[in-house]
Amino acid sequence: MAFESLTDKFQNIFQGLKKKGKLSEADVKAAMKEVKMALLEADVNFKVVKQFVEAVRERSIGQEVMESLTPGQHVIKIVQEEMVRLMGAEKTDLSFSPKPPTVFMMVGLQGAGKTTTCAKLAGLLKKQGKKPLLAACDIYRPAAIKQLQVVGGQLGIPVFSMGDQHDPVDISKAAVAHGVQNHHDVVILDTAGRLHIDEAMMEELVAIKEQIGPQEVLLVVDAMTGQDAVNVAETFNGKIGIDGVILTKLDGDTRGGAALSVRAVTQKPIKFACVGEKLTDIEVFHPQRMTSRILGMGDVLTLIEKAQESMDGKKAAEMEQKLRKAEFTFEDFLDQMQQIKKMGSLSDLMGMIPGMGQQMKNVEFDEKELSKVESIILSMTKAERSDPDLLTPSRKKRIAAGSGNSLQDVNRLVKQYEASKKMMKQMGGMMKGKKGKKGMF
Ligand code: GDP
């Protein structure tokens, strides 16, 4: 699960802080030392860690925190706020040219996921009502053109190509002209990558940028490479000038170093995060939501959005209401699990449910696990399903026997359900406060 180890460490540090009635300067110092270690182990850039810890420490030893009745909570809030700030505070939208087509030039090293991401981005824009064109400008990597045609085809998005015998600058120009002729409002250039940064690649990219004048140059980097991704971003920004970063393979990134450092090091925003191999596995990068996920506080907003995408409108509205009021029952829980299967990687989605990631991290989410949950819930009476408070030990025993599971299985499910319900109540309160605010649903 993404950021697993960092989330674990923060949870432990926070537990320690919450236990203390009053915090001394020494307590804060000790906690900050742990935060520092956790971030360094997560492969966050050294300078970024230093600045982050210093900012949190300075605010945490302020009078307001020290004299507060819940200083631990205060410090946690400061960590959260500083982390949001580190990743850019607010989400950064793509900009579009007043005179279409808007050209997005995608750059990055080979294997980072550039071609896949071109298609994902085109798919996302298509969903928003745009008419994108993909352009195959990578003439070096064998099969790159074919790959773009395949993924474009899967999404019903046209792909412009001139084979591999033309100059990439000429291909880019022809692609834009083709875009104008065919009334495309967005042209996405899939440029060539290399295994490592080399001068010839950089020169070619600079030439395309100069000749085409794209609205945005978007750098695709592999989050799993941690600080390497940050170094790549720094180099590309220095040599070509980038407008934003797209982080890929966040689903496999257990550390989080790239997500936490890229913005601070390059001063360029992370615009999107890719979280899987499917062409729909792309999300707008929200610093606040990412912070919640990293700190183990869940990400209900993204979960709701994903649900809205894969459910019909009525069901989604019902779920939103239930989450807001924290009224959801075991039946909804089961319904969700079934829906979630449609939405993507189960363990990553579980990480978005407050309180779930931590408890479920060792559970392999496969068909078997889902049918276990299903059998337990189906063995409950209707009343039990909608009012979990009815679940006395003897009823749990009956449910375990009836569903062919152990009592521990039942207890675990109830615990998970209760933890997420509790956290949802808190999140529900937070969401109510933010209702109507731009950027929320
Ligand atoms: P390119 O060389 O940069 O064009 O990279 P590709 O688009 O060919 O992707 C390289 C590999 O990474 C492929 O196997 C992709 O399926 C995979 N990939 C791309 N993005 C993601 C992602 O967000 N998550 C995961 N798990 N795999 C990804």
C-alpha cells in the first residue's frame, strides 16, 4: 500500500504525542527527531526534511501549543499543515490556451510511464468534454508508437503518427496542424525518453519546446524511484523548464519521498498522481488529501469521487449522505466493498478510508477476503446489519458459526467497521464545515 511505512511511523509518533498531558520542549524535540528519521527513511530530500522539521518545531514550542489542553493534537495539526504546505497547499489545475488547441508536451525518462500517462491524461480530459489528440513523437523506443496507438484506441482517442523516420520537431508541428484541422482542443505530445538523462535527448526536447511553444511542459516521474525522481525533476526543470510534474506508480510507492520532495525542490507543482496500470488510474493531485493519506487519516474525498465515477448518480449521492452523517451500516459496507472492486486496487482504496489503512495493511485483498466479508455480513440478521450495536458476543459467535468463519474474523470485521465509522464521523464534521467551498464536492 502506498506510503505504508511512513504512515505507520507517523501513527506511532502521534500516539506518543497524544498520550502526554503537557508537552515540554524536550518532548517536542524528541518527537521531531522521530519525524526527521521517518522522513529520511522515506527517502525525502535531506534539505526538505531539515526545513520541514524546523518549521514544525518552531511552531510547536510556541506559547499557544504549550499552554493548550491538548498539546499533542496541536502538534499533529501543525505537522499536517506543514505537510500540506510542503506539497503546494492547493491543487494546481492545468492551464488551457485561449486559442485552441492547447498543447501539452509530456517529457520524462524511459519507463517512467510517459506513454501510459499521455493516454490517461487524454482520457481524463475527454471525460471533461475535451476533444484530445495524442501525438506519437517518440521515434526511438521500439514499439512506442504502437503502444500509444493501442492505449489511444482503448479510450477512443485518435493518435497522430508519422512513423519513426521523421524528425520529432516536424512530427510535433504536423500533429498540431492536424489538431487544428480536425478541431481538437488539446494535443498531447508523447516525446522520447531515454534510460538516463543525456544531452541529445535534452536538445531535442528544447527544440520541440521552442518550435511548438506548448502551453505546458509536464514531466512524468516514477514515484518509486524516490530521490532519483526528484533529481530528474530538478535536471529537467533546469534544462528545459517544466510547468508541472505527474507522479506515476504511486500505488507501489511505500515510502513517499518523491511526493513529499518534488515540489519543495523544484518549486513546480505536482499536478496529477497515477495510481495503477489501468488507463483510469489517474487523479488530480491534492496536497491536502495526500497529506491525509500519508498521515493515516484517510482520504474520503477522493474515495467519494472515485465512487461517483463508478456508480450511478443516485447511489453516489446516497453514499455521500451516509458518509457525511456517518450512518453507514454493514450492508453499505458490503456494497462498498463490491463497488470498490470496480474502482481499482483494493488495498490502496482501503488506505483512503479513515482508520482502515492501518488495520488492514496486512490483509491481502483478494476475492477470498471479499467473500469472507460477504459471508459474515450475510449471516447477520437484517436488524444486525443496520444496527451494529446489536452485535453482542453471543450473536457474534452465532454469525461466526453460521458463516463458517472464526470469531476473530467477525471481531476483526466489526472493529474495522467501527474504526472507519468513527473516523467518518469526524470527517463528516470537517466536510460539513467546508461545504460549498470550491474544490470540495
Ligand atoms: P514510458 O517508457 O515512460 O513511456 O513508460 P510506459 O508508459 O511504457 O510505462 C512503463 C510501465 O509502467 C508500464 O508497464 C506501465 O503499465 C507501468 N505504469 C505506468 N504508470 C503506472 C502507475 O501509475 N502504476 C503502475 N503500477 N504502473 C504504471
